[in-house]
Amino acid sequence: MERIINRIKKLLSNPANEWPVINVESGNSTHIIKNYLVYLVGVAIAAQFVGGLFLGRNLFASLISSLVIGVLMIVGFYVAAYVINLLSPSFGGIQDDQKAFKLVAYAATASLVAQIVVILPFLGIVALIGSLYSIYLFYVGAPIVLGVPKEKSLLFTLVSILVMVGVSIVISLLTLPLRCS
């Protein structure tokens, strides 16, 4: 757990130094999920679960919806990474599905950490700030991880954001019945 906390601290405080470290690490998407992402997604879904209880949802409905959302979040990482991997060569980057997943997963760190505030819905602005910082993390990481030239990194980031927003909308629509129960 200490390794995860250190990674979060380093990535959030100095992404330009941490991305090269992340880039040379071995490990496929399964490794990243099991050793990093599952913990951050777990915090996010735990916060959604508790937030659901505060909003008056029953225990069972809140638990089931949180678990389904967590699974769909992981699926969303795979889908976004798949599409971003296909787009990367169009922006001068490399096509490497594992590196694309690495970029998407680690760039989401700020957003996932900020999800803890969904326990208190009136602090939603903090979650928004976390999401905006995740965009910056992606922008800094894209040239390092996927080799996107710096002059194309902004456009690549913007297009990738559209992909990730699209994936998020689909996940939100799929989970809407769970959120309304």
C-alpha cells in the first residue's frame, strides 16, 4: 500500500519526473489493475456506496450499484485505452496497447483520488478539479509513454478526452437504472 501512496504522491506532485519511471516499468494491464487501479477504483466505489447511503438509498441497492459501477469503470479503462491506442499513430505516437492502458490508468489517478469527496455531494467541485488535473496528467504522459510529439500532444489529449468522455457517458447510461433505484 505504501508503494501505491508514494506513486500517487509522485505522480500528482511531479508528473514530468514520474512518467518516465512509469514508462519503463514492466507490467501489463492486468498487473496495473491488480497492483494499482483496483485500489483507486475501490476507494471511488466505496465513496459512491457511502454517498448513496447518505442520499437515502438502501444498503443493498447502494452496494450493488457501486460494485457494478466499479466493474464498468475497469471495462471503461480498457475501452478508452483500446481506442486511444488506435489513435496514437495518427498523432505521431506509437501503437502499443499495454502502454496506452498504462497512460489511461495512471492519468486517471487525480480523478480517482478526488472521487473520495462524492461521500459529500456538495464537494463535487473537488471531483471536477481532480478530473481536470487528470487531463493534465494525460497531456504530460502522452509524449513520454506513447511517444506523441509534444507539438501534437495537446490535440491528441483533446481527442483522447472526447474518447474518455464518450466512454464515461456510455457507462453512466448503462448504470442509470442502478443510480435511480
